[in-house]
Amino acid sequence: MFFALFNLHHFKKKSVGTVFVYCLLMKTQNIIAAILFGSAVSLTTVSKAQAPTEPVKKGSVTFSAGVGVGNEYNSNYYNSAVGTKAVIEAGLWKAGPGTITLGGELGGSFSKGGRFDNYKARTLVIAGRSAWHHGWNVKGLDTYAGLSAGAGFNQYSYNDGGTIKQDEVVPVFGGFVGASYFVTPSFGFNLEAGYDITQVQAGIILKIK
């Protein structure tokens, strides 16, 4: 109330033209805010309307990538690992209400710090994977579960009066569950958890085909 009275008293000292310009600017700001809000609502509505009912199906190809908590391979990790993983999958077979995909994954799990100075442990993984996908007739939703198998290139190193390093190739097997939600026909968000390159990760997914 005080602010309004102050503004009124202030405007009395100004010219009519100044007051008119001020009112015009305020009106313009309100119009711009309304346009931006309306555009955001429209974009959300359009995205939901365009989201596919069955994002992953026979013939589809998707690419996803994410980052999260990495798996600890070969028992030579001292601290929690950071992991990242990229996946490409193709829908090959219809299986009941869902689709079976086949593809590959590439990623790594990295950790540092421990009982020695400059201790580092990391594992780079390349693997094949297969999963069963089902969307539950919900637009934009895809849920899945699957298995992976491949090879991990494990290395740890540290300083103990000199640099000590050891490399080893280890077999890797994994199991995972996940869910994706597509906000447009070709773009969505992904969440995956399990015993794989990552224990849990969040990222994005792209529908290539």
C-alpha cells in the first residue's frame, strides 16, 4: 500500500508522457510473460501428445548414455567408483506384449584414493547385451530388464617409492533393469540400475530409428 501511494505521489511530479511510457512498459512485460508461459505450456502439451505409445519395438534403434555409481571390478577399488556407460540397441524380436533387443555397451568405472599415494583403479568395459522391453500402454514409457556379458580391461596403479602398475583382462557379466520416458518421439530420459558397468545411472536416450 505504501509502495502504491509512493508511486502515485512520484508520478504526480512526472509528466503525463513519462507515466504513459511506464504503463506501456509494464503492459509489455506482462504480455511477454504471458506469451512465454503459454509457449511453455503448449510445448509440454505437444511433447506429451507426440510421445510414442511404444517407444521400443521391432525395428527400432536407440542410443542411450548416462553417468552414475560405477561397479567395482576385481576387488582392487578402495573408494566408491564413478561410472559411465553408452548403449546402442536394436529391437529384433516380438516376445509377448514386449520386444527383445540386442546391442552393445561401452563404458568405464573409475576410482582413486586409498592406502597408497596416488592410488587409482579403473576398468574399461566392452560388452554385448540383450533386454526385454515393455511400455505398459503408457505414452512415452519404456521399461526393461536384461543381461550383459563382455570383457573388462582392469588397471590399478599407485606410488610406493616408484610407480607400480598392473593390468588385467577380466570377464564381466551383468544384469540390469531400467526405464525410459520419451518427451518427444526421438528424445527422452533414462534411469538404469543393477550389477553392470554402473550400479545406478541417469542419462538420456535417443531414438535413431
